[in-house]
Amino acid sequence: MKTGLFFGSFNPIHIGHIAIAGYVLEFSDLEELWFVVSPQNPLKDKADLANDGHRLKMVKKAIEDFYPKFHICDIEMNMPRPSYTIDTVQILEEKYPQRNFHVVMGSDSMDTISQWKDYKSLLNNHQILVYPRLGSDIDKIKADYQVDVVTAPIIQISSTFIRDCIKNGLDVRYFMPVKAYEYMMDNRVYME
């Protein structure tokens, strides 16, 4: 089964994540997509990161209406930190040998791929599906790397934008899946 691995801290998950995931599923040959919730991106600051449990629950609530096409994967929560994509993919391949895993990432991640652990092995041994992000040169990425570009729409919503809005007391319900938003508000995630 062709399974996409959509890695992220999802801090918090927003409608952009859902739209990209849906687009990748519909316009590629993937059969399902797993949201791999990462405890911490080794290349990002941990300061504004909500706890693992909150982020997992928000993702679960955000995607539950899309089951069985979307799944949540919490494997990195039980791995040494920081977690690395190459290690996660290898563990998942050992655990689920009947699946053919494909890594889904934004072009902004491709801009820093050379800083990733064993990035050449990741690129050489796994299909990578790249969706465009503002500020990245897709043509250069295609010229430099053997990846498949999914021409998804560029969505300019970010988790940082949502957290900043919350800090400023602004309403973000329009930018998040309803159940994830309700969970976030009920548990005052990012408000303290």
C-alpha cells in the first residue's frame, strides 16, 4: 500500500495542513496519508512548542473525519530526541514491510535538506513528494534533486501565524479544523 508520511510538529495543526494532505492524496498515487507528529524539529526552536499530548490530540481530532484516508502516527514520541526523518522511515519500513512509504514535505524543507541527517540516503532510497511553499525555488529543487513535485496551491497559513494571533487575543477559528480548535481552546493551549 502506498502510504504518504507527512511529518510536522503541527504546532498547531491548521486548515493548510489538511488542504495540502488532501491535495497530495487526490493528485498523486498515494492510497493514504499518515500525519507523523514530531516531538521537535532538530532545526527549529523548541520555545513555542506545545506539549506532545496536546499536539497529538489536536491532530487526531482534526483528521478523524477523514479516516481511513488520514491516520495519525505517534512513533517519534517514543524515539530518542531529536528525531530524524531517516530513522523514523527506517523503523516504519521494518514495522510495516507491506507498505511502500513516501515522504511528503514542503519545498521549504527541501531548501534545508542538506542539513538533515543522512539526507542523501533519504533522497536516494525513498520517493519524496514536494509541495510548493512561498519563497522556495521549485525549479531549482527539481534540478538539484530527484523528487516528485505536487503542484498543490501555495497556502500562506502557518502555525507560527496562528500562535501569534492567539498571543494577541485574535480569533483563529477560521484557520483550524473545528475539533482541533475546540480542543485547543478548552485546554488553553498556547494561552499561558
